[in-house]
Amino acid sequence: MDPFVFAVFVTVYAGMVLGGLPGLALDRSGVALLGAIALVASGRVSAESAWRAIDVPTIGLLFGLMVVSAQFRIGGFYGRFTAWLAEYDVGPAPLLALVMAASAALSALLANDIVCLAMAPILAEGLARRGLDPVPHLLALACASNIGSAATLIGNPQNMLIGQALDLSFATYLEQAALPTLAGLAIAWWIIARAYSGRWERAVRVAASDAPEFRAWQTTKGAVILTALVAAYLGTSVPREVVALGAAGLILTSRKVASSRYFAFIDWNLLVLFAGLFVVNHGVRESGLLDAGFAAIREAKIDITHPAWLFIWTVLLSNIVSNVPATMLLLPVATHPLAGPILALASTLAGNLIVVGSIANIIVLDQARRVGVEIGWWTHARIGIPVTLATLAIAALWLVVLAWMGAGAVESGQVGAPLTHFVLH
């Protein structure tokens, strides 16, 4: 074991846990990049190996989908839609269901972090005008965005990575994840509605949000391109990164919107985080450190490749180092036929447990604070903990059912067959 590589690994993943390094103005992305630089500068990883370690298709997929999401933000879609939603003439509990359904559906297609960033302040403002306490609906926004993003391979960054690394079918994964996602949304709604029953109203002063002006043409353009993108994922075998980059190219070919405006909405920090972790994990793997760690786990009579253990470790690591780093660490042992759905569902649903478990949670609380609505850690945990336990239980039971239905297909070499095959045969 190389002590220097071990020190870099510990430092980087400590930064993932803490959100940075004490005494330094570095966030998680900065820590990951610093770790990659340290490995290259020390000669542990060559510049050429570092470049090859970066999964360009995954980075391309992330970038392309960020441009598609940016189109909706520039078109003012989120602002118009959220304002309409907040003003819809129904009671608080039905409105909670509508907020969750909208958040989940949008997050499944447009990435949950961006949905939360765009919707949270406008939702808080609209609810305050109605005399409703924004807190339960904002918590619902965060929970539903995480649950909904689990439904597809483009709903969040870790699912994009899992889909690319394991070469998962978009349609097959959607079939596998649809039921636990829908059931999870229903139980999450029940938990939040029950927790705030009789306590929906509260006078709150909320600062005015700064939503972009609605532009019908720009929104329509985004909707058409997104529809074509999803259709391509469902009906063709064209690589997802190629489709996403093609969609981004069409969007950037604009006579009215400068490319710099689109680039302003790109989450460059997330792309840097991915690139840095790709290099760090490559260095750790090449040094033998990762294999040594997995060997130590096996010596403790834990087979981390087994679905149950993989599910448990994914949940634990996702709440320790965050879901993207956890997924990267566990991908080398994702060898079971259901490893993809296990990693995707467990890492995503675990994000609701505590505030730092998901970037979407942090964004909602931060955006709420900006407009004058305080949501503390314990307030979030009172909802997040039961929602997480319930949705993970649903996902675990469903994965057991999938494994049972797929047992015959595994024996016959049809591991990748869709769920309908298992049901009908």
C-alpha cells in the first residue's frame, strides 16, 4: 500500500464527509480536484492516465442534460409553472400532493438539483401569499425531487453514472424503478400530510423571488427537444451521451440567446467533482488500496457483491460521503444482475435521511433561507428519517421481488430482459 495515495484518499473522502477541509476555502469539488492534482504532481498517476480515467461519456451526458435544463430556466418555465401551482385552488393536503407529483416528474427528466433550485423560492412566496406555512411544502419538494429522480437514469448525477458505467437500458431501468418510486411518493405524502395535519396555516413574511420572465417560444423549444431526447432513450440504441450532446447542440444553436447565458446555468462544480473523483479513484484502484479494502470487508464475512450487503453499504456510504462519491466507490463491486437498480435506488432514496444526504435538500433549505423561511436540521429530520426508512423498505422489498422474478432469466442468460418478460414468463 502506498502511504501517499492512502493519505490522499483519506483526505479527499474526509472532505466529502465534511463538505470541505478545515481551514481551507475548498468545497467538495475543490477537494476532489486537489486530490487529483496531488496524485498527478507526485507521479502516482500520469497525466495521460488521469485523462483516460475521466469517463468522458458520463461527463458529456451530464453537460448535455444541464444545457437542456438551462433551456427551461432561460424560458422562465419553472417560475410560471411554480407560481401557477402555488396559486391552484385546492386545500393544503391536495396541494402537497400536486407539489410532490410535479417535483418528482420534473426531477425524473430534468435533474432534481436544478428543479429544487428553480422552484423553492417561488413556491415559498406563493404559499406565503395564501397564508400557508411554506415549510411542509418545501420539505415535500425536496423529498419528492429525490424520490422522483430515482425513477430514471437521467434524474440525478449518480444515476447517470450508474447507467453509463453498467450500460443499463433506459427503458428496463424505468420499469424496474417505476413501482418503488410511485409507492415511495405516496407514503412520503402520507407522512408529511400526517405530520402537519391541522398546522398548515402560518403567517410568514417572504421576500419576493426573482424569477426569469416567461418566454413561450423558449419553453416550447425546450419541451420539444426534451420529448425527442426521452423518445430516443426509450426507442433507440444511440448512446445516451450522444443524444444529450446532440440536444445541447440544437439548443445552443440559437439566434436570440447567447451561449454564455446557457453556460451560466451549467453546474461546473459538479463536473469538476466528477473529474476529480474519477482520477482519485483510479489512483486508489491502481495502488491496490481499493482491493485491499474490499478484501478486508470479505475477511469480516461480508460479501459486498451480494445484493443485500450492496444495498446496505450504499445507504450507509451515501449518508457518510454523499451519494456520488459512494457510488463511485461501490461500482467496482457492482457485479450482480440487479446491482444497477440497487445502487441507483438505494443511493438516491437514502438522500432524504439528513440534510447533507442530498444536494437537493441543501438547495431547498438554502433557497428557503434566502427568502426568509428557516428550516432547521431537526425540522428536516422529523420528515426525512421516516420518509427514508419507508421508501428504502419499499425499494428493498421490490428488489427482492425483482430478484425472485429474474432468477429464471439469469439461468437462461436473459439477465437484461425487461420486467414485463419476468411477469409474462
